[in-house]
Amino acid sequence: MFKSYINVFLGMTLLFSIAAAQNITNSAGKNFSEESRQTSVSGDHAVLKGFFSHGAAVYQFQLPASADRIRAKLNFRNLNKKRLKIYVYNYGTAFDGLSIRNIKLDPHWRLWEAANGNGLWESHSPKHLYTTSNDGRIDYLGPKNMFKILLFADGGVPFINDGRFIIEQIDLEYSTSESLIPDITTSKDVWIEGNFILVRGIGRSKTRIDAPGYEALPKLTALRLAKVDAYKKLAVALKKISLSGGSAAIPGSQVRSTRYVSDSEVEIILEVPLASLHEGK
């Protein structure tokens, strides 16, 4: 039942300033999936009805594994002047809080926004969804890279106060991690893996204090020096400073792994999300 239409759309720098070209996946309203309920086809559109309980129109989009963040648009008609709620399916471990969770849906469905009015909805809270997080809490693509969006109509007395909508079309814009790759100088200590820049830092401590209570000092000193080394390598790779050193603003990062080579030598791997390099641009 579901079909996807994928086009390449150029010149979208006003919508996504992070890349020169963006991909857009379009789905006509009638292309809802079998997971839907209280939804029927009317020409090229879908009719979504809340009835006594609720209605749900589910749309699936096959995206590349490199899809990094997503923005959506929806053309619809609001027949009963009710709110149309938009949910996205999270294959990860994060659920909505109990105060906003929809108990009529699988808890993996997370609320994106609620659309009031009539005509055109464009995502803005947040404007873009990041598809994954490195801690496994967020995964909007799943094992088959299938992004799922659900349009929810509240129930009520049919034809009087239930939600009723004509779904005309959904447009999905997404960037890919390839388009997010900045102009960096890679090396054996700086490389790109998935949606992250990884940086290796090495720290060696010359501190030796043979006194009770100071046994951990060499390791702590080596760890601090390893972070300084990684930050310098990252700044050089991003062409913010020269090899001789200098000062520069470094994007947010976190430690992916720590390896203690000895009591006085530490190796760390820092990770920096590629998307964070473009925030604010």
C-alpha cells in the first residue's frame, strides 16, 4: 500500500543552510500504511476520523542510513477544528513523560507537535529531529532505516466533536551525514565515523609522588594532558589553529573511551557530533 517518491531538491539554503542540496521525500495522503486505523482513501488524499476512540494515519519513509536530521511539512484540511497531533516512532529507549504520553498508542510513539488551524503545518518545535543519539535513547530510523510518522485524531461523538481531517500530502526533508562533513584534515588521530568526528589524545605524566594519598595523581594528570592533546588535534583538524598552537573555540564533545596504558599514560577518544559544527550557521 505504501509508496515513496524521492526527488532531489536544489537551492534549499533558506530551509537548511548546512548543505547545498537536500533530499525531499514526498508522500501523497493516500499512501498511509496498514498500521493506520479509522483512515480511508479519498482520491489522492486520506480521510482521518477520530470516531469514539481515536484515529491514526501512519506514514513510513525509507531513508538512507546516513540520514542525520529531519524536518517535515504537512498539507491537510481540518474539518472539525480540532488539533491534529503529530507523533514519530522512536526505536530507541526514550519515551515521552507520563504527563504527555498518549496512552492510546505504543509508548515508542513520541509527540513531535500538535497542529492547529487548517492548511499547512511545518515542524518548528523542534524544527529538525536528529535521527540518532550515541547513548541509544533516540533512534528514529531503526534497523531498516524506516522513519515513521503518525497523525492522531482525538475521539468524540462522530461527526460532532471527534477529530476529522483530510490529509493531502507529507513532505519530509532530510540531511545526510555526508552533507554534514566539514572541511577537516583527517589523520591517524582524527577521523570520521558515522555522524561523529573522533579524536585520539595521548597524555603522559612525569609526576612521581611516593606518598600516601597521592597514588592516583599520575593518572589524573595524564588524563588531563590527554584531553588537552585531543582538543589541540581537533582545533588543528578544523583549521582553527596551526600546528604551533593557539587559542580557539572548540565544539562540544564527550569522551567515548578511556584506556590506561600505564600508571602514567592515558589514551582517550573524544567524539564530536558532525551536526554540532553547523549549529548557528
